[in-house]
Amino acid sequence: MQLFYSSGSPYARAVRVALRETGLLDRVEERETTLRDPKAVVLPHSPVGRVPTLVLADGTVLTETALILPYLDTLGGAYPLLPPAALARCGQVLGLLEGMAVWNRELRRPEHERSPGVIALETTRVNRVADALEAQGEVQGWTAPARPDAADILLGCALGYAERRHRAWPWREGRPVLARFFDSLAERPSFRATIPPLSGI
Ligand SMILES: N[C@@H](CCC(=O)N[C@@H](CS)C(=O)NCC(=O)O)C(=O)O
């Protein structure tokens, strides 16, 4: 199998972390691709042109993180990534991540092309979800999981994106549970091997 990724993508990072945590990495060749580029090496495989893209041994091409992660669970890895208990949190974290991605895209535009309305909406959404996760974490006493499930991995990648690619969001403020959770996940070899480059935002 081949996994197309870009080093800055939190979505692709989640799949890369999941492969490392479940011991499936040796079954996959990771290939870095450019994005939004007619010469991107992912494009001959997927007209969507986004990462993550997983090309299976029979040539089937999977895009969308929310489809690739459950597919990994069919491969007999070390433990299930998506137990039913993780599904609700996965949805929340994917909503948070998408909000951050939309907000970030606005900030990459020239200032006069930015939509203050979109930025305000997504900032509110992202803070609302992060506050809800902080409250859940406090009630449930979240600590570093020994076997991070898909929701843990997605949350670690979302906060890692905020930490290095979307620093416009001071996500740690007032969220000590999420900060502790992230700091302990970030120490794991799977996260250390996939740290995204710093961006100017
Ligand atoms: N909904 C997709 C989002 C993936 C996504 O937006 N990936 C970005 C990188 S973070 C990408 O490939 N962008 C290139 C483009 O939009 O053409 C998923 O969950 O996999």
C-alpha cells in the first residue's frame, strides 16, 4: 500500500500516527506529495488531490481520514483504533479540525480578501469544541492513553496543528487538561516522528 501525505497536514498526520501506533507501518510506503499543484504525485491516483490518500494493494484508492482510519482497523493491527466509545469524540475533533482549517485558509489570503464573518464563525466553533473537550477531559480525568484510539490521535494532531501551523489560536489558555493531554501524547515516538514544520501563521 502507498500513503500519500504532506508534512503539514494534520489529517495525514493522524493516519501516519495510527500506522505507527498499531504496528502497521511496515505494510505501507509513505510518499510525500505537494498539494494544489498540477504536478502533485498524488494526482495520478486521486482526482481529489488531497491528503491523506491511501492506495491499496489492489489499486483501490481511499481518500478522507474518516474512511481511512476505519479501513486500517480491518488490517489486524495491534488494537482497534475505532472502538464505539471513540466515535463521538472523533466527530467532535474532526469538526474542530475542519474549523481550524477554514480559519487558517482565511488567514492565508491577502488581508483585503479575508472574510471577518468566516473567521469569527470558525473561531467561535473551534473554541466551543475545545471547551467541550476540556470539560469532558476534566470530568473523565483524561491522562495519557497507553493505546491512543482514533479520537486521541486526531485530537493530538489537531492540537499539534494549532501548536505549529495555526498559532493564531492560543488554544492552551484556560485548558490545562488538553494541554497536559497534548504534551504527553507529543512525547510518543509516533508523534515525534511526524512533527509538522512551523508555519508563519
Ligand atoms: N476531509 C479531508 C480533508 C483533508 C484535507 O483537507 N487535506 C488537505 C491538507 S491538510 C489537502 O490535501 N489540501 C489540498 C487541497 O485542498 O487541494 C479528510 O478528512 O481527509
